[in-house]
Amino acid sequence: MRSATPAETDALIAFASQHFGARILRRRDAPEFILLKEGMEALGIPSSLLDTVLAGRSMTIGSLVYLDDLLTPDDVFEVVPHEMTHVLQEAENGFLKNAWLYAGYTELRAKLEAEAYAVGAAMNYARWKTLPTLDDFRQRIGSGYFLGGAELDLARELFEQAVTGAVRTYDATGETGLKSADVHIEFIRINYPDLLA
């Protein structure tokens, strides 16, 4: 087991883009964000404000995935499967319904994020045999998702259930039972087996 390289990160992004039908870009390379920043500057609004607001955040809108600019190669191996989970969720629910439910129903937002974070945790387990603590997860999801105490508790419970099941299944079979994690783990197993623990 070792750290991923930038070339391996590029290969993972290319694979995920093709497999899931997604367009994955770093925000700094996305024409939409370049134009948005230029527009902000033209209006006298410092474009650095956008970077501040979105710092540490990757996001998915339909099949468009915008990765945080500061992700390390190892971060990408966790975040891309997380974001592909959102691509799958939106494909299942439909873009407009998913956006409506995500924006309007905090319990559903907690469920969707718990599922996606469980995929990221499963990836870390497959790569490093480590997991975040439940308090670390609650702190991460408690920042920027506009969830109240009850929703944070629900997300924590769902995350714990999903990760516990994924780890047990992975240790027994080499798969997690989480679609995005399993697709990415298989890609790593075939192409870069030394990235797995």
C-alpha cells in the first residue's frame, strides 16, 4: 500500500467519467467557474470570495462533478467515489426530483450524504484499513450541509450502519456492497493493486 500519484488520479478520473457518464473537473479548470469568477470581478466582487466559500468542497450537479482544487491524489481516491455516489443518486431519482429533495428535506439530505460519505470511508478502508471516527464524520457533515441536531444524529446512525456493513462484507468478500466503492476498488485492484491494503 502506498500513496497515489497524479497520473493514477488522472486515470481514476478518466475511468469514473466514462463508467458513470460524468464530467469531472477541478473547479479551477471548469469553464463555468472561470466565467463565474470573471463575472464577479467585473462586478467588483473579489473572485477569491468564491474560493473561500467553496474551500474544501467538491460538488455534484447532475452528472457534472467539480472537485476541490486542493485535493491530494489520495483525497481524489476517496472523493471521486463519494461524488459518483451522488451521480448514481441523481440518476435514480432524476435530476429535478433529487435537487428538490436534497434542497428541501434535511432528513433526505442527511441520508444521501451519509451514503456518499460511507463510500469514501469504504475506499479508505480498502486502501489503508482506517476509518474516520463517528465524531469526525459528524463534524465533517455538520459543516456546510445545513443539518440540525436530529438530522446529524440520523446521518451518523446511517453512516455507522453502512460503514459497519461495508467493512464486514469487504473483509469477507473483497467487496463492500456499496456500488460506487466496489466499482472503484475493482478498478484499483486491476490497475494499481499496490494501492490497496
